[in-house]
Amino acid sequence: MQSQLRRASALGRAGSVKATVPAAVYGLRAGARRVGRGVAAKAASRPEYIANRIDDPNYVRIFDTTLRDGEQSPGATLTSKEKLDIARQLAKLGVDIIEAGFPIASPDDFEAVKAIAIEVGNDVQPDGYVPVICGLSRTKFADLERAWDAVRHAKRPRVHTFIATSQIHMEHKLRMSPDQVVESAVAAVRHLKSLGCEDIEFSPEDAGRSEPEFLYGILGEVIKAGATTLNIPDTTGWNLPHEFGGLIAAIKANTPGIENAIISTHCQNDLGLSTANSIAGAMAGARQIECTINGIGERAGNASLEEVVMAIALRGEKQMGGLRTGIRPVHIYPTSKMVSDYSGMMVQPHKAIVGANAFAHESGIHQDGMLKSRETYEIMTPESIGLQRNPEDAGIVMGKHSGRNALSTRLKQLGFDLSTNEVDDVFRRFKALADKKKGITDEDLLALVSDEVHKPAIVWELIDLQVVCGTMGMPTATVQMRGPDSIARIGVGVGTGPVDAAYKAIDSLVRVDAELMDYTVSSVTEGINALATTRVTIRPAGKMSGEAWVTDTQSRKVQRSFSGSGADEDIVVASVRAYVTSLNKMIGWLSIANKAGGEGARGSVDDAAGPRRPGSAAGVAVAVGKA
């Protein structure tokens, strides 16, 4: 396990970036020189929101679907509170539309979308900005009514309805004729209009593989019925940029009534072309781009918001005919970090814009160029996306002699506006780490924030952990935990490894049947004292295997999974923190679902004090057992 940790450290090494210029202005370095770096974005007001038109012909609406399509990533389940937090952050970022969820999927999804519509959808800024809150729906009337009921509380509500239009989908999935598909789409739009919905988005699913002539016809019919936005999905990521751009141009040229609607793109990343296709669509006339934070989503994911936005910010004026967005880039990195923490979907180190290595330089030639001029190898500053990479810029070196004020200041520079209690929690862990580790890096602080702040409501809390292991006997773990009744209890477990033993000890106290689906560990920085981060994914099992089943957008029954992450200088402690976090997520979600008493839950979840012995959570993978 130690060798695995060292390998992870080498892969995840971020390096250091020394800021030698002032903070950026809208995605670019400050200063007069712009050679090879685009031009500074002009300060321009966001055009007044009108559902079916945009008065500024160069303005591109950003439609974020992190909370809907992004949550469909395996293991990326979000709680209602986490969805609300992310929605608030998306509003700070300045997205035009937030697709908050699929309300018919479960009672929890409905309540989450409704809460976002009420709170975020009515928080009007001084400049008049407030995001549109959207809910996804199939063309079934019950779905449409449920979606409208969830979003109608927002100042600007929208319902997004869809039906497949490719021959393969109509024949094999829908088993409907083209005429029946058109009839269903038109009826859905008309029904939404009858409910009072004036902002209606329609998607012909798998448009990238649909017959163009059929697309022109069905899109023209839904426009006549009242659709205001036409979203063109490359559902399977099949198209190449020139093909997708050509499709958008053809739709704009051949669809009756297209002047009364906005063309949108929704590009999947199966061939790694989602960002390129989205940009090609915008250059061909689309004025809304659907995307997700970190590009998360089903299969290979969606177009990445940060990539689309920064491409337009840097190249839009000269290479895209003046295209622009209303996004505030300085909130990109904090938003990326929050989504990664809450979803459990780690960002790959070489991910464009927000990856750990995006602003790291290890090659000697690159380092020489960077020392002479940072513009030699960087087309944007880390500060422009809200990432302050070097604490020395503020005269602060984080270590064991640093105080609470220094920590709070550094966290604000990193984009985290924490409450006093949250700072105290991070400070407690910071001091403990500083006593064992000589230098505290930004990556260490980000891991501590993830572990102390970005976590679900506490049902079970870890107090103490002790593990005995080696070659002379069975690994044994003893844990002390505080449960929902605030009483501290002690549990003991024996396993094939220290992590396995610790998990069994927790199971003996929590008494919730869970199956461990995934376990990963990596280091935050390099060295023997590196902070370890662990991610765990679980799902209900055993007697609880009938719990947490929901309906996805393809009308399939799928079981939710719940992920948690933990950070500590001790791998076993980090693993236990991650497991407890995922259990708290699962218990909290099941409790809400059972109270709602709908499709999302059947049966009940224990209050962790019953006599039942846990099921298969002890079935830890071999790698975990040997940890």
C-alpha cells in the first residue's frame, strides 16, 4: 500500500506556480501584452432574458446540467443539501440556466429541484441577474406536470422535454413510428403551455444520428406548439466538429420558424470531442451550450463548462466572430472543487483548466521559459479561474506556527468563504497535520476543506480508531463512534487487512447493510508525510437491497450509489473517514426517501440502534483487505 501511495503521489504531483504578475481580468493576465493570449474581455452587461430570443447576437447562454446529467455518472449521487450548495455556487459563477434535476425520478429529486427553484431561482442580483431553473421531463404528461410543479416557484422557470428521433432509437427503444414521435413531442409542448409554462426547451434525443429532414420537420412543429429553445444533442458523441457544426447550420437554414427559437447544443464526450463540437455549434449559430462542471456525466461525460467558457473568453472575440458569455471565471476553480468533493468524481491531474497539473511545469526547457516570461507557456493565469497557487504572494508561509487568521486568509484566497465554525474545524485538523508535516501546501489545505466542510450531515461520527496488524496475527480494529442518539459506542472488527477490520468494526455499530463497490486511495503531495485522500463508493445491500431504486431518463430502474471521501496522513484513518461519510450520505438519503414515501424508497432504514447484523459491507475488495 505504501508503494501504491508513492505512485499516486508521483502521478498527482501538482508542482508550484509562482505568480509574478497581478491577478487576471476575466480569464487573461493583466497587462498590455496580448501576444498569443487573446484579448481582455470587454465589460458588457448581460442581455435581458427573453426565452426565445437574445438581443445581443454574440451572446451565448451557458446551460449547466451538472445537477442532472452530471449526477448520472456512476457513483456521483448528490444529496439535496449538496445540490442546493452547488446551485448557489453555479449562480455565483453566473450560468444562465441551471438544470436542477429530473423531478419524476424520485421524491428526493423533486424536493431538491423545488428547493433550488425557491431559493436560488428567486435570488435576484442588483444587476437583475437570476438563473433560469430548469427541470427535465420525458413527454409523458405525468412527467411534465411533476417537472412544472417543481420549477414553477422560480422567477424564471423552464421545463426541458425530450424524445428520441434517430431511426435506431425510434425502432428499438421507443417502438414508435416517426409520426407518433412528432405527435408525442407536439402534445408535450402544448401540455406544458396549458400548465402555464412559457419557457419550454425541446430535445430530439440522438439528433446527431437522426435524419436531417426529419429533424427540420419535428423542430418546426414544436416551435409552432410553443417551444422556445431547441436543443440538439449529440447523445452518443458520434459527430465530428465539422459534421456537428454543419448540422446546426442546416437546422438554422431549413427549420420553419427557427427565428422564434434559440438553438442549443448538448455534446457527449465519447470520442473526446464534446468541447470542440460545442464550439463548432456556437460558431454555426447555436446560442446556448449545455455543459457540466468538470465534464462529468454518463459514460465519457459531457462538454466541460470550464473548457467551453475559457475557449470563448480567450478566443471568442477574434476567432469566433465576437462570441461571449456571462460567466465569471474567477469562480470556476472553487465550483470545480465543490463538485468534485460532493460527487466523489476526482479530477484527473492533466484535466484542462482545473486539473492539478494545468499550471505545473516540470520540464527544464519549460521552467527556463517560465522564469523569463510566464507568457511563454501559459495562455491564462491560475488566478483568472480563481486558483491562487502560491501563498508566498501574500507573504504567508503555512506551517505549525501559523494562526487561525493566516489560515482563514489563505482559504479565502483559495476561493473558500467559510463560516467561523467551519474555519475552526479546518484549523483543528491543520494544526494536527502541521505538527507532523514540515510544510503545508495548498493541496493539503484543499484536502482538509474537502474532509471537514464538504461532507454530509453527520449521523455517525468517528471519535477514535485503533488498528493492530502485522504478520503475527489477524488484523484487528477498535473504533469509538458517536451515533444519532449522541451516545459514544465502541465496536471491534477482525478482517483480512487493517481497512477491512476497521470497516467491520464500523458495521458492528452502524448496522446498515451496505456493499462496497469502489475503493481508491491517492496522495495529495509527495513524500513520506503526504496527506492521503481516499474515495469509497457503497450501495444498499442484503436486507436493504430493495432500497434506493430510482427511474433514470431512459425509464430504467437503477440503484443509487453513495460516495464519500476522507483525508488524513494515515491511510487507514482516511479510509475510515471516507466510509463513514458514504454511510452518512446513504442513511440521510434513505431517511428522506422513506419519509417522502415514494418511488425512491421501499422499506425503511434503521436508526443505527437496532439488533440487526450488517450484511455485505465487509465484502471488501482484495486491495482493501490488504491495505
